Amino acid sequence: MKHWEDLNLKYKVVANINEDKCIGCQLCYTACEDGAHQAIALSEDPLNRKPTIIEENCVGCNLCSLVCPVEECINMQRRDDGKEVLTWKDRTLAGNIPVTFNDPLAGGLHHWVPEPSEALTKKKPLHYKSN
């Protein structure tokens, strides 16, 4: 077992949705949107209910595959080649760790942080029924 500071920060695993198996229930989208990294997108086409992965946001947490009712529809796929290794301990010793939330070294630059006032005006996802 490794300590957290010795884990490889370059290790990259992301979700992959098998379009042939997907039934379009969008449970993965709801779970990721509400409880994870907002890494699943819905199509603009109302006839296409199959979601897609936003790889820049996906951290491979596996939540989407856990809530998916279809066996082996969503799996995690490794994206790094395993050759590059960088640990938090390495970064700390090199002095290149983030010091603020907005620091580019903090990562997560693709994540959108809304202003509280925008929460009342945010468009609902296409699959929500409007009144």
C-alpha cells in the first residue's frame, strides 16, 4: 500500500460509455452532475438520450458505472502510458504546489464554478420537463 503522496499524479483513467449497450436512462449524467465532476454531457439533439464523457473533467471516480443499470455499459479506460511518473511528494520538494484555489497548478481548470446569483437562472438540462 502506498501513501497518498507517493501516488502517480500522471495516472489517468476515464469513463467510457458503450453506445451499443446504453439505454439512454441518463442516470450516469445525474450522478456525475450532482455528485461528482460534471464530466458527462447530454446531446443537444432531443432524440439522442445517450450521454458522452467530457474527458477533461473526468477523474475516473467510477460513480457513473456504479449507478448504471446496464451491466458493463460504462467502464474505466486508462489514458496514460504509464511511463511518466510525478508524485505529490516530488512536486512539494520542487516547490511547485498550488497556493490558491485559482492557481493553475491546482488543476480543475475546466470546472465551472457558478456565481450564487446564477443558480437561479441556470438552464435546466434538456431531459427535464418544463412547466
